[in-house]
Amino acid sequence: MKEKTAVVAKAATMTSIQIAEVTNKRHTNVLRAIRSMEPAWEKVNGLKFELVEYIDSKGERRPCYSLTKTECLYIATKFNDEPALSSDGSSLRTKIRSRPKPSE
């Protein structure tokens, strides 16, 4: 069952849900990977990843991340064995450009 995000996506961002779909991983595993990588990102960039919420199919609020292109590429290094994510980010850029806009 597809989950709908209640996140208003900014230009050139992806949610952790979309990353899970692209990498064929469970969203919980993507969340775990992001959380484990966040301290190193924060140390270098001085910022945490943007934690937002979405409404799942049961109507419950769940956490997810809204990530910029640069943040997505950093997270993609965790899944570097996935062919969906090329080293130059071209597949990721295609996904960012072609994904449907969330409805309000």
C-alpha cells in the first residue's frame, strides 16, 4: 500500500519515503541509515537533516526526512550498491524532477 506524504516538498528535495522507493528499501531502514549518518553531517555542515511528518494509510503521523539534493547524495552513499543511484546523481536528479507534486 502506498503511503501519501503530507509534506509540501520544496524545490529539488526528496523525502526519505521517496528514497526508500528509489532504493527498494524499507522506509524504517532508510530512517535508521539517515539517523546514523546525521552526526557526521552535522559535524561538517553544522545542520541537522530536516525532520518532518507524513500521514500514513491509517491516518497516523509518522516521521520522515525532507532532504536537499546534496543531502540525498550523501545518504545515497549508504546504498552505493544500488544501481538506481548513479555516482553522479543523474538517476536521483531524474527522480527529483519527475516526481509528482504533493497535493495539498
